[in-house]
Amino acid sequence: MSKMKLKCREANHICDKAQYKEANLWEKIVLNIHLIYCRACRKYSSKNGKLTKLMKNPKVETMEASAKEQLNAAFQKELANHK
């Protein structure tokens, strides 16, 4: 039974491993048992899952080069005014 008890730090490490498909079956089982009774680790695991999902499909839109140049020029101007 002691092999099935995890500290939160260990659970978070296994959660990270599972995120990258590096956790073995036993680690996943023990993690899921830990998640049943640990609210903090459930929250960590949930946020980890959301982060993984966002990284796989980021839907990032970038600014056009001219808009970046205008923003940089405005920033440099403001920076010069505050010296």
C-alpha cells in the first residue's frame, strides 16, 4: 500500500511525464488514485492538460511587420521622452 501513496511533488512529476507520454502504466494508476483525494494535484493536472492542448493548437495570430514597426517606434519615442 505504501507504494501507492504519493507526495504531491511526486504526483506533479508523474503528471508532467504523462503529459509527454513518458509515464508507465503503474505511474498513471498511482497518479489517478492520488488525484481522487488531492484537490491541489487535480487542479495542477487540469491546468497541465489545458496547457498541452493549447500548445498543440495555439491559434496564434501575429502582427504585420508594419504594425510591429509602428509599435516599436512609439515605444522608442516614449522611452526617449522619459529619460
